[in-house]
Amino acid sequence: MTCPLTTALIIPTLNAEGHFTRLLPAIKRLEPPPDEIMIIDSSSNDSTVELARAAGCRAVVIERKEFGHGYARNLASTLVCSDILMYMTQDAIPADKNLVKEVLAAFADTTIAHVFVRQTPHDDATPSAAFSRHFNYPAHSYTRSLDDVMHLGLRAFFTSNSCAAYRREVFEKVGRFPENIPVSEDTMVAARMLNTGYGLKYIASTHVQHSHNYSLSQEFKRYFDIGVSHQLSPWYLSMAPNVGSEGRRYVKEETACFIKRRLWAQIASAIIRNALRLTAYRLGRHSNLLPLPIKKRL
């Protein structure tokens, strides 16, 4: 008889006290509960660690300067023992009690090495932030394999560590998260898993609330970091070189959505925002040509 898979829920945190009022009760409602809950905290100066431990979570503190999206998550993976490594962010709130149940059900297929779940926007999401959730996280589930890369390009690797799970055995086999890139560690691992012959599954039957109302400055820095990550990972782009096609579809559908809803001011805002994203991404892709002080500032 096959033993049931065990699950470790891993959450990197920094000053998460405000989020914990919703996150910790939502985690306690999960059925079945995770076998392990690991908080990897970057030296918060609020009561994050104390609240986590009082709720029965294991909390490990690292120096803030040590934090990296790949490094912190990799470190946490070595401190838990479960078969399934389930990562969330401190601002992703499980919307129902079935999160772990649905994720484990997806892993019943032994060809699946990675699972991520639907995200819906927070109640205070701007139209732009809400559209991003609806565009990237549809209401239907799907499975991806290496065969999908030919027609989907980079979209075949799309995922998000805001709520995603990995089969530990395969996660370790592909080398865990890369630690030399600022962001996109999740999509890099998804690409490696597909390239090794495993599948990726998106499930819409359960979801978390998660969105960001980024300022223009924050958007610029985020897309610059994505460009840097791609520039540092030529193997990734070589798997699916048609980077721009998905961006063009996003702009087209976002504009159509705002026209339909008569959000005229949002159309102008979206034009500026998308132009900024493209500029930042292209700068990031050529970040090796920039002086280090400028690169750090961006």
C-alpha cells in the first residue's frame, strides 16, 4: 500500500504582523492541515516570529541581508522532512479549507512534479491588479508538459510561488531554486521540471487571495529584476525564445477589458504602465552593460 504524501507549508516573512491576522486563522482551517509549517523570517522588527510560534508554526530567523527568493526557500526546504514542499507568501490568504487536499490530489498523478493554484485579487485591488489575476489565473484547471512549450513559449512555465507546491524528490533532482537571480526562481524550476519529463498542473478548484497594487516605481523594479533573471539564465530563454508574444496578448486583452467596462482613465494608465514594464524588462535584459551602482538602484 502506498503511504500518503506529507506536506510542509513554507512561508518567507518580513514584518508580516498585519497579514497574520488573516493568514494564520486561514491556515488553521485547512483540512487536512499541513504536516509541517515553517516560517523563514528575515529578521522582522515586529511580532511576526512571536505570533508564528504562538500559532504552532516553526520559525527560523535569518539576517535580512541574507535574504534571496531562492536562498530562503532552499534553506527552508532543508529544515523540513515532508514529501511535498508547498510555498506561500505572507500576503496570500487561503480562501477555503481545501487547499492542501486539492494540492495533494493533483500529486496523486506521479508524473506531476509541480502544482500551483488559482489566485483571486484582494478586495482593495486596483482594476489593473485585478485584471492581472484574472489573466494569469483562469477559472479552469490545466496540465502542462514539455510538448506545450512549442506553442505556448514561456507561458508553458508560468507559475507563482505565492502558492505553489513541489514534489521534493524532483525539486532536489533539478537542483532546487537558483540563487543567483533576483526573481523568477519558481518559473526556472518549473522549466527544469518540464525539461526533465515531468508535468506541471494548475488547479482552479481552490484558490488564495493575492494581489499587489504596485506603484510605477515598484512595477519598474519588478520588471527590471525579471529582465536581469532572464539575462542571467540564457538556457531558460533558449527553451522558448518568443518572449514578447504573451506580453502583446496581455496588453490587448487588458485594453479590451477596460473598454468594455468604460474605464477610460485606466486605459491611459495601462498604456503608461505597460510601456514602463517593457522598458524596465529590456533594461534588465542588458543589465550587464550598466554600472553596478545604477543596476542596484534599478
